[in-house]
Amino acid sequence: MAKYLHVLSIGIQNTLVYRVNFLFRAVFGLVPLMGTLFVWQAIYAGKGPDAMVGAYTLQAMVSYYLVVTFVDALTAVAEDDWQIAADIKDGAISQFLLKPMDYLTYRLCLYLSGRTIYTAVALVPVALFAVYLREYFLLPADALTTVLFSLSLVLAALLQFFLAYTMALLAFWVLDVSTFIFIQFAFEYICSGHLFPLDILPPALSRALQCTPYPYLCYFPAAVYLGRVSGEALVQGLFIQAAWVAGAFALARWVWSRGIRRYSAAGG
């Protein structure tokens, strides 16, 4: 573990160099969020304080988007997938095949270091924004909800990483993985609850999306935080999320083992 802790430390030091970039990215990332909230306020306008869209009041809807923003800051993959693909394409991955170091664990440490610094920097503008909208922002119902939300958040981060890692490993077979990464991002952005809560969709479409891993990246952690899932449904959701993480990890290992068989590098 010592070598991976060292990788984590080096990753944090390298990421700190870009802390101002992260701050500006976090601040400007709030601009589309503000636009989205203004749209929803216009939708609810004139309908009374108890008006609902689906099962959401205006307060619940604003809280949902704030929580999703927080979840995204903690779990989103920045450039890890591009860097993994570049390592394979440029032959830099050869050094890891000759050393007693697991490449997946190495990349996971770098991912954790990047998320740690980005979250620390992004938390300031997001917290100020939440304070500004404090009349709409809902807090967790109790301590147990906070614990379960934290667990769901960790699982969401692991799932996010393993999906991105597996997609980047396609570089073993194709020269340019950018198309696949953009397609993956589009599906994730639409189907994970970034744009809107998935339970305001038609029931059949919402159930269909629940059969994919994407709702467990953002929508499900936000639903746990807001108390929209409870009891048996909550336990079942956490088990399903954990199963997706295990499945994504197994798929990543399998794709790596298949890809490394056809990998070749020449020169010093």
C-alpha cells in the first residue's frame, strides 16, 4: 500500500498546481445551474407555494439540482479517461507492465487525488450558492440519511471511475477513443439525472433507465439525500448500486486482460 499512498500524495501535489483553474471551473460551472434554476422558477411561477411538478415542489426541485451539483463535483471523471487512452496510445503504459504496480489501482489513486482537490476548491462557491438559496435548500432528514448518502456517494464515484476506465481501454483496439468517450458522456449526462429528475419521466421510461448503471451516478445519491427512497427500496437500491460497481470492476479487469494481449510497443 505504501507505493499507492505515495502515488496519492504525488497526485495531490500535482493537482494543487491547477487549484486556480479548478476554482474558475467550479465558479463558471454554476452559470448553467443558475439558468436551470431560473427556468424551473418560471415553470412554478403563479402556481402557488404548494405547486408540484411530478412529485417535486419548487424547494425540492432546487435542492435536487444543488445536491446533483455536489455529487458531480465529488465523483465526475475529469481527464482520467483521456490520460489512460494516451498512455496506451503513446506506449507509456509499458513501464507499468515491468513494475510491481497495478495500473487500475494507480489510476484510481490519481482519480481520488484529483477529486479531493477539486472538491475542496469547488466546495466554496457551491456552499456560497447554497447559502444564497437557503430558503429552498433541504437538509438531510436525519443522521442515518447522511450516512447512507455518503455510502451511495462512494459507490457512485467508484462506478463513475470504472466506467470511464473501461471506456478508455478501448484504445487497445482503436486509435482514437474520443467518439466513444463523447457517446458515453452524452448517455451519462441525459440518463443519470443531470438534466432533470428521472422520476418525472413517464413510468415506463423511468423503469427502463433503472436497468442501466447511469441513474446510480447522480440521481440515486440525490434521491437518498432528499429522502425520496426509503425502507426496502433504499436497501435494494444500495445493493443494486453495489452490484453495478462490482460488475463494472469485473468488466474493467476483463477488458484489461483482453487488451494487454494485443498490446505491443517497440523502442526504448
